[in-house]
Amino acid sequence: MKLTLAKDEIFTLTLVHSSYLDIIRTDSLDVHPPLYYIILKIIFSCLLFYKHTLLSEIIVGRLFSVVCAGISFIYIRRITKLIGIKIAWIYQLILMILLPNVLGLFNYNVHQPMDLQPIINIRMYSLSALFLVMGFYYLIIFSQTNYNSKLIFSVILFELSAYSHYFTAMMAGLFLFCYFIRALYRKEYINTIKYLFSGILFLILYIPWILYGVRKQMVHASQGFWISRHFLLQNFLEITFFVVLFIIPFYWMLRDTKIKAKSSLIILLIVNFLTILLSSLMSLYSTPMLLLRYMYPSLLIYELICFSYFVYSYIDRSHKISYKFLLIIFFIFIPLVSLKSFHYEVVNRIPVSYSLYKEFSAIKQHKNNSVNINNKNITFFTENVMYAVSNNKKVHSKYKVFKRLPYSYNYVWKRVYFYMNSKIN
């Protein structure tokens, strides 16, 4: 429940103060579809109807992401049961929390880790993962039972994921395409037609955003995007490392006679591979766009299933050298990485959050309708202004902040005032 906000989180908490139509219009200038912002605005309206301040928004926004992550865990656990992996839920939950792209480091920079964990961010990553995980689960159920309702439900969930994040739009489309190819290869022609029409329906329902939002986003991104080529390479190497690391238990899983639905597991791996490949090619051809947290929805399923199987197969493989080697990596290296991130959060974020809370309290207790805010830290200055405005106070500042802000931050920061009707005097 830390009070420090990343730039993207500031953008989220300013955008939700717009009308629903303005959310769609403004978000078309960003790089993600608008569904998350619309849902978050509805949640704020329902839960914060009595007192709507920045502090309450941060708490509810983070809790919403945590709840989405919790439901995602429940459905991934259902998938592991479907394929025959038996592991206690508490152990599996611990494994999920240890995963590098859940409680990991930003670029795994051990000197300065940053708070970009999808499960607590006030962003769309946790929500998009929830829709994708549920869609994949019902797609597996359909492949086993041929219940049309499961396929329809899966397509609806995939569509919701596509309107939450553009990477999950790619992943969802690849899932449907891969199942279509599988049915065609097996000569299951009725299911082939069903998957074909499902894919067509998925595209048709996404056309409104393609025509309105994606076109604007491509033009905006082509004018300059914040992901550098060096940053792109760094993220690509990180993603590749963890995909390869978990490929060993994945291979063991495919060879295990007790494991079911192996074709669905292969499709999961293919979807991750094709997403990385296509986004890398697009990044090289036009604008860099590949980030570790963008891969979170499909990597979460892949990594947690592989991690769960690794623990599940302990009895059969504990005597093998390869298992002992991975045991060191999975239960020493990865926990150390996660603990380093956790330590950074505790040592750095909690004192900062406490300091911000005291500043918020001082603003709230200020008797006048206007307050002076002169914090030299851009982030804290912005958050104090946002809190003041959420308490219906006008802001005065001696600093000309706009002149010293980088463009990307300036773009976000100005909307603090545009959408919350504040003026710097």
C-alpha cells in the first residue's frame, strides 16, 4: 500500500477523473486500450462515493490489482489440476510470489531495483493477465469437452484481455490461432470451423479499437517512444533467460506419462515464443515495444506451471544432477532476487510513504483553501499537488516545474491539472 507512484500510475489516477468518453479519447494517445481505466473508474465510483481522495484511490487501486492477481492464481491452479499436477495451494502461492516477473527487479538491477511488480501496480497488467488466464482455462475445457459455451466464454474473456493491453490482444489471438491449427492438423473439422469463427469474431469485436485507437497509437509511437534500443535488448535477454530456464521442467513435464493436455502446454509455449518473436521483429522494424512486464500475462502461466511441476516431480527426480542444479537456481537464486526487491521496498519505500503521508496530513489539516507546495522532488511534488486537489484545495508554487520536466513526464504531469481542474499560480 505504498504511496509512491510511478509515472504511469500517476497517468492512471489522473485519467480516471475524466468522463468515459474522454478516457477513450485520451487513451488513444497512449499505448494501451482503455478497458482498465473504465473499470477502475467504475470501482472508484462504487467504493469511494463518500470520500474520494488520492490516498483512498491509491489503496483501492493497489487492492484491485492484488485481487486480480489472486483470481489469476486460482485459475492457474485449476489449470495445473487439469493437467495432473498435484501440489498444495499454499506452496503454489509461494512459488507464484517468488516468480521474477511477479516480485522481481526492474531490469534485475541489484543496485537500484524499482517497484514495477504487476500484482501491486495501479496499471492494467494484473487485470489483463486475469482475463487471459481465464480465457486459456476455458479454452482447455472446450478442447476436452466440446461444450460450445466454454468456447464462447473464452472468446469473450480474450476480447476483454485485448481491450486491457495490446500484448494480451496478441497473445489471445495466438491462442485461438494455435488451437485452430491443432484442430486442422488432427482433422477435427467441426472444431476447426468453430476455432476459425471464434478467431474471426475476436477480430471483428476488436475492429473498433483498431480503427480508432491503434491507428492513433501507431502515429504517436512513431514520433518517439521511451523504450530505447539498449533497453529493448536488455528486456529481450531477460525474457529469453527465464523462458529458457523454465524450459527444462517444461520438457520433463511433456515426457511425464501422468501429465494430461500436453498439446495445450505446447500451445502455451508457442504463444510465448511467437509473442516474443513478433514483438521483437516489430521493435526492430519500427518502434521498440518489448518489456518484461508486457509479457507478464502469458509468462505467468508458463512459469508457474513449470515451477509447480518442478516441485511436484521432486520425489521422482531429486536424485538427478540436473534436478539438483535447478534446485539451487529455483530455490536460492530466484528467492534471493525476490528478497532483494522486497528489502528495497521495505528500506526505501516505507519511509518515503510515511513521509508522504505526513505531508498529505499537513495539506488536509491546512485551514486555508489554498496551499503552498514547493517540494523539489518532481514525483513527490506531483503527488502532493494531486492530493491537495483531491481535497478541493488550490495550489501555489514558487517553482516553474514545467520547464525542467522531461517530455514524457511533462505529458503525464500536465494532465494532473487538466483532469483535476487545478491551476499552478
